[in-house]
Amino acid sequence: MVALSYYGFATNDNEIKQCLAKIANELEAKHPGSNRIKVAILEFRTSENELTNFNQFIQDELNATYRNSKRFEVIDQNAINRLITTYGWDLNKGNSFHVYSELSELIFKTIGMVPNAFIYGQVNDNDQTITITGYLVPNGISSTNIYSRQTITSSALTDKLLGKPIRKTEPKPEPQVVIVEKPVIVEKEVVVEKPVYIEKEVVVEKPVYIEKPQPQTSSQKFADRIGDLEFEMTEVKSMGDRIEITLVVVNSKIDDNIAYMEARFIDMDGNEFNSHSGQNTFRNRSLIEGVPIKGTITFNDANVQRTQNIAVIEIKVYGTGNKHLGSLRFRNVPVTN
């Protein structure tokens, strides 16, 4: 029974993922223009405006689908979720131009990015079926006809995601097999053979134990400080055609300001790649004492996607009046995919 339940969940999981992939691809295809844009994914609520576990499932699948997209770049989902929770967004605000204007300003002030479009949606429970509708709203437009709607069969998994009592799946009855025994007479010839003894060498293998070197782990913490500013590099990730570095900065004493950053790294083959001030989100960032802020530094030079390990990363930090506050250096940094 456990095996059947697991198989049922896996089957339903694939059906939902295929449905969400269709929605993601249709929204991307219907968006006007060909330039690469930044997209903020909001919430997918029920028709009663309730937030369920279905929302997290849909957000994860849309992020996974757009990870290799050439047109949509999804803004950090965790940061967007915190912002819309603080703002109090729900389906009743889905058609308000004023709301999207305020959200854009809040996102820019918090993480230094301006979304070019928003995605949100609605999940309708029709008992035997589930209808999922995704809407795409270009920034600056109060309403839109860009949407994609897909319908799937309700299942134990959709019940679980909606927070409903999980329905029981009746196992299919196994067909009855009737065995009829019928005696069959078979004549068997018995041959008596004399044993023949042949001497031959037997090779006995003796195991030799060799200690294999343990692979390096990525648990190393990359942290440093410049004056009262504490820096931690939390992620270095390959994003297909670029490498993106995530930094967390906190001022331990007083309020301060970061004007901009410039960075470069050298890979294990000695190739050097640069990221200028316009390629990161640390521009005119105001720091509040004891409160960390997060930002990213992007490298999109030619052939940067081939980098798997970095020999050294150097980050120059500039403060008020473009004053050089100091530099950070992190060595032997792995790149994750």
C-alpha cells in the first residue's frame, strides 16, 4: 500500500509539473517584445483568496522552468515573498496600477532591482478537477489580457497542497487466476557418467585497500570585514550564461552607505573576468546599524559559464563620495550550478 501511494503521488506530481510548465511557456511566449526582462513572481491563491501550500509548489516550478529562459530573469523568490507579505498583497489587489507602482518602488529600495513584469495566479478547486490560471502584468499596466489557463485531475496530492482531507485511492482488484492441474507423463532418460578429474590452477584474489582522498566540501565560510562593515559571500552560482555572487553586508556600529562595488575574479587557468559597478545591486545602498542587506554581483563576460572553480575573487567597496573603503579577497571558491 505504501508503494502504491508513493507511485500515485509521483504520477500526480508529474501531471502538475507538466501543467505548470505549459503555463510558464505560454506566458513567456505571449509577452510582447524580445528583450530579456526581470520578472517578480507573486502569489497563487485560491478563488476564496486563501494562501495554501499550492502557492509554494507553483512558485518553485515556475522558477525551475525560467532558470534557463532567454527572456525571463526571475527576481529572488524568497526576497519577493517577504516583501509581498509585508505589503499585504492578495488577489483583491491584482488589478490595481497603484499597487504595482508601490511594489516596484518597494522592490527597488529593498534589493535594488525594478521588475519589468509581475506574475500571479488563481487556483480553482472544482472537486474532480483543478483549474490553474497564471496572469502576466507588464509593469506600468493596470490590467492585462496575458494569461494561461490549464486544468488537471484532482488527486490525493492536490488535496494535500490545498490543505483538504486527502482522498483515498481504491486499489484496482487483481484478476482471479484459476489453476487447473493436469498430469503429464514425461519419459526421462537417465545417463550415468564416470567423473573425470582435471587439475588446474585456481587464482585467489587478495584485496588491497587504498585510501581514497576525501572530496573537498563547500561548507567553507567566506567572510571578511572592512572597518565596521561585515561581509559574507553566501553563494557563487552559475546561471547558464553568467555567474552570480550573493553578498550579505551588515554595519555593526553606525548607519552607513555603500556607493558602489567593482569586482573581478581569476579562474584556475589564470583567466580574468570583471564586473563593473553597473553589473551589481550594490549601488547607493543605505545601511542601518545591525541590519543585514543582501545584494548580487554579476559576471557575464564571454566564456564565464565554463568556470567551475575560482582561484581568487577580489571585491572593491566604495562609500560616500566614491571613497575607496577597502577590498575583499576570497580564495579557492567553488561555483555551484
